[in-house]
Amino acid sequence: MVSAPAETAVLALLLAEGPLSRVELARRTGLSSTAVTKAARPLIDDGYLYELPPERTAPGAGRPVNPLAVAPDREFFVGVKVSPDHLFGAVCDLRAGIRVTASLPLTDCRPDTVTAVFTELIDELLGCEPEFRDRTRHVGVAVSGDVDRDSGLVRHSGLLGWSDVPLAGLLTDATGLAVTVENDVRALTVAEHWFGEGIGTGYFALVTIGAGIGSALVVNGELLRGAYGVSGEVGHICVDQAGPRCRCGAHGCVEALASTDAILRVVREATGRTELTFEQVVELARDGEPAAREAFARAGRAIGVGIATLVNLVGPERVVVSGEGLAAYDLFGRHIKDAFAAHAFGAASRCPLLLRPLPWEEWSRGAAAVAIQALFPQYAATAATGSG
Amino acid sequence: MVSAPAETAVLALLLAEGPLSRVELARRTGLSSTAVTKAARPLIDDGYLYELPPERTAPGAGRPVNPLAVAPDREFFVGVKVSPDHLFGAVCDLRAGIRVTASLPLTDCRPDTVTAVFTELIDELLGCEPEFRDRTRHVGVAVSGDVDRDSGLVRHSGLLGWSDVPLAGLLTDATGLAVTVENDVRALTVAEHWFGEGIGTGYFALVTIGAGIGSALVVNGELLRGAYGVSGEVGHICVDQAGPRCRCGAHGCVEALASTDAILRVVREATGRTELTFEQVVELARDGEPAAREAFARAGRAIGVGIATLVNLVGPERVVVSGEGLAAYDLFGRHIKDAFAAHAFGAASRCPLLLRPLPWEEWSRGAAAVAIQALFPQYAATAATGSG
């Protein structure tokens, strides 16, 4: 683990932004040049950083500078997303570049089944390259639901049917690796904040749309957790007090109007065709069927109002919109953007909404990003530290 | 100004929590006992801290300890709230205790009028006690609208009709004092976070209800500002897309349903009595008039949904509800609490809503709390540092 604050600052900046000179590192971290040089030394000795060849400088501009760069192969990190029927895994390098992926089916999602399949998946992934097995100490695991990252406990996961499962402990005991467990949307947000659209932003948000509608928020550079573990519940913003009942019990939540299930239900009711699948509803809407088009329009308005609310309250610099729901973005994208523009308050309307497709590998990469964070003491989970 | 990080940590903790022993200070700040003793020394020498008489300890419990305490009279701070027709001022001590208050009317709210009356008010306040004039260096000013605290610029204030007024600079030039300007709801939140219900909370929110509906949020101990200067706009959360048009241009904002003007308008329309005042509407509702009662019920539901949204997204540990609208709390309090309970997601429903009356002195005290913060380098405005 990187322990000194100056080392942490230097490594984190190089991870996010790529090669920088010592002068630039000093300027950006607020450290003195001497402190940067001193902090870089053990990181170079340990192989995390290396010096690039001297940059060509203008004649007479002084001695050439050797920018510092992260050695991405110095250490590898496994990320695993737990879904109800599969484990999706990836090995990533130190800069969250995906090196190999694999998945295994789950016959059920009892914790001991998940643990056994997880062990098998880790073995398969680390077996791909000898250097993976030699240089992997940290695994990140992404789970839908209420997760206490510090203790590694999954407090509640409706999708998996779990309550109070000490997942990090189970997986560490089974594999001997350090395991950090995080909520899946938060994990995705970590990846996007450290290695994607969120680089360098203090305030950042990611919203996922699809079967569920969720978000995670970064404020002052840190993931927002909430005093009661609840935050970023954009899917449970009420946008219509007279709207349909949500699975959470309230009425008119964004999710009750805009999840794939909500869209499917309303089109089935309107058309009387109870056998329709979501894919068929998408086709109907693309063919111009009015009820299907209106269902997507209503969903898009609800999502747009929800994102505007998030932006008006928390003030992100940009919002990434992702999730499997993006496959139908042609049907509700305009409604999302229009409703956002109508409800964003003042200067908040300048906040851009950026679209990012979300293949399943991205969920695994998110989990791996959480494992990369665990290199840094301020993000390390306290409970499961493994044998690393 | 307190400059060393350890001094800052020790003074901030004693300001918020009152007398503590060095051992307790070390435990709470994470500093070593030696570092606490070293940090306290210059603060004692400068008169900010003093040692209390030894605490009685159990026999055999070792030598008695002298808790450290803040000397509240060491320095005074003026807080001024700018309203369209008055300046409201207060002198507060180092622990935000109000020592004296005064107000002066404004004939108009042009910046030069405000500056002249401000100078007069400061003179009147500091003239109350010789020690006020000797020991006051910092003034906090609270203004409704979009304020850039760092530069002291009021970017926009609809209530005052201001755009881009460099208020801190004007007031510093006129008085020679260091002036920090802050949005009024944020200032109130600083006072409540440092010296009130928010003490010790990492996540905290304050919501004001009345002519406007606003909020400010504390996350990880810091006031949330938003990347575009917009945050905490609970008044502009859309709770009914088909609702009435708000002054911001959108439809169905909390403010369009629940501000005093919104309540007044709907009752005037329903009763045909266009001459009604808000006070009369309150009386009608208390007498059981159905349209008036329903207007408050609708307002309460909108506020409750708005607070639930804030809690679901940001996750405060507690929410203080304040503002002149509390005077009618008997009419909509139940609706606020019911709607909050119905829409808070999962464990977020445990977040308590606390009521705090808001006499105008509290606005001035909020401004003074911002001035107290300016003692600490991380909160000091960069532009207007005065002659202090």
C-alpha cells in the first residue's frame, strides 16, 4: 500500500492523467519540487512509476525533463460484478485498462454458491497470464444494493435476496486476496471519476438507466455515501405525486415511470398485448405505435426531471448517463434532454449530459477500479485485507 | 489568522464543542498529545484559548487535567444580513454568541446606498462597547442570491436587483474591515453546522421555508457549492410536472406550490377574495376554511416531497427546517412529515426533521459565523482581506 500522503498524491494524479513532469506534478499537487522528487523515489524503486525519455524542449529552455509515468503492468486488479445469474470478471492493469475478461454462470445466488463460483472465476482469470497470478493482490466486487464498503458487508440486496452477508470476509477467506465490496453504481462511478469522463472534476455524477434507475455522486472529489448509507437515489425522486406506485412503496418515483419494467407494463396495458417483451415494445415505438412512443416520452421526461433535480441540488460539473437503457436512447433521449433543460435552475443548465454505452465489461472494470483505489490508505477497507 | 493545520483543528473543535481536555482533543483530532500541546500553546499565548481549573478526577486516576476552553471575548465578529429594505446587524463573540444587535432602514438597495448604510451600522454596532471596536477585524455579510464567496462578488440577486456587484470590495474599502460575503441560506447553515444542530455531523442540511424555499447542504463537513454555483435548490425541485408555473420558468417547483405567495394566490383564487393578506389566509385556515386548509396541505406535501428528495440524494444525518414560514407550521407541519415519511427511501427515513424558529437576528448570526470561519485559512476569502 502507498502510505505517505505525498506518494498518494503523486501516484493518484499520474494514474488519472498520464505522464507529467515533476514540475507539473509539483504545481498540480501543491507539493514542493523536492517533495515530489522524494515521493517519486520509492514509487520508482517499487516499479509503480518510471521515467520517460527526456522531452524535447525549446533550445535554451534549460535541461531536458523526464516526465514520470505509471507502469501499468506493475500490478493487476480483478473486478467482479455479481448479477443474479452470472459473475462477470475482468483483470485490469493499474490504469484500469481491461486485459482479459471471463464470466461464469450461477445456478443460484446463495452466498456459498457465489463464493465457490467466485473462487473458480478468479482462478480462471489469473490463469490467463503468469504475471496476473504473480502481481494480483486486490479484488473489487460490485453488488447491487446497500453495501458497507468499510466492513465488506452487503447490508441488503433485493436483486440477490441478501441481507447482512459479510461478502468481503467470505471471499477473502476463500481466495486469500484482499477484497473490497462496493455498490455497483458507485463502483462504476469510481471508474468513470478516476479513469473516464470524471477525471479532474470535483463534482461529478453518473446516472444509470435500465431495469433500475440509479446514480452515484462525487462531491469535493469524494464519493457521496450519505449518513444512513442512502444517497444518489435518483430512481426514487418523486416526479408525480399522483403517479403509479413504485416497488419502494411511494408513488410517482422516476423508476416507477421510467424503468424498462414500467415502460413494458404501460405499453402492455395500453395495447392489451400482455405477451409483449421489452424488445418488442422498442420495435413498436420505432415503428411509430403511439402508446409505445408515449411510454418512452413519459419515461424520458421523468428521467430528465430527475437529473435536473440532482443537478439543482448537488451541482455536478458533468453527468454521465449510462446503463442498458441507452439501447433505446433514440426513443427517449430528446425527452430527457428537453425535460432537463426545462427544469435545470439557472447556471446549472450548463451542466452537460454525456452518454456512455455500458457493456457488461464496464461493470467489472468499475469493480477493478475500486480495487485500485484500495492501494491508497484513505480508500482501503478496514475489515478484509487478505494476505496481500 | 490561525495558520498551522494542527492549530486549526484544535480551535475548530473547541469552538464547536466547548471545553475539552488535551487527551480528548488528541483522540478527536487524531493528533498526538504532543502535537495538541504544541498547537495549543500559541492559541493560549494569543488569548484565544485558556485553561480551565483542574477537573476533579477519581482518586488514583492520575494527575488532574486542565481542560482547554475558547475565550469567547478574545475577538468579535459582525454579521450583517442585507434585505431589500433593511440591514440587520449583530456583534457576535468567538462562539457565535450574539452580544448586541441593531438594524437600519434602506431607502433603496443600490450598492452605494447599501455601502453607506452598512458603514453607519458597523459604526453603531462597534460603538456599543469599547472592546468591540478594539477586537473586531472580520465582518460577514449575508445576501440572497448567487454569491461567489471567494471573490466577494454578488453575481446575481433577484431580490436586490443586483448583477455582478463586487460587494466585499466595496464594503472593505468603506470600513477597512475584512469582509466575507455569502449566500444567506448558506450562512445560516454555517452557523447551524458549527454552532447549532449540525455540530459534529458530516452530512447536514438546512431548509428554509417562507417567501422563498431554499436549502444548503454540508457534505463531508464542507458546504456544498456546486460546479456552476448552483446547489441545494430544493425550492426548484419539480414535484408535479403539471403544476403551476414557477418564477424560474419551470412548472411544478416546490416554490410554485409552497411559498407564501403561492399559498396566498391559490386561496385568493379559490375564494374570490383578492384582498386577502397572507396573515388572513393563515387565520382562515385555522378557522377551518376548506380552500385555505387545502392550500397549506398541498404546500406541506410539496415541501415534504422536496425534503425527501434531498435526503434520498444527499443523505444528511439531520435536516433543520427553518424560515419565517414556520409561523404557520401548525397548518402544514403534519403534511410535511407525512410526505417526507412516504417518500424517504429505506434507511433515509430515519433522518430527523428538526424545527428551528428564525427571528431576524439568526440571519445576522449566520453572517457572523461566516466571519468566524474566515479566521481559518481554508475558509478565508481570497479577495477582500482588509486591513485586519
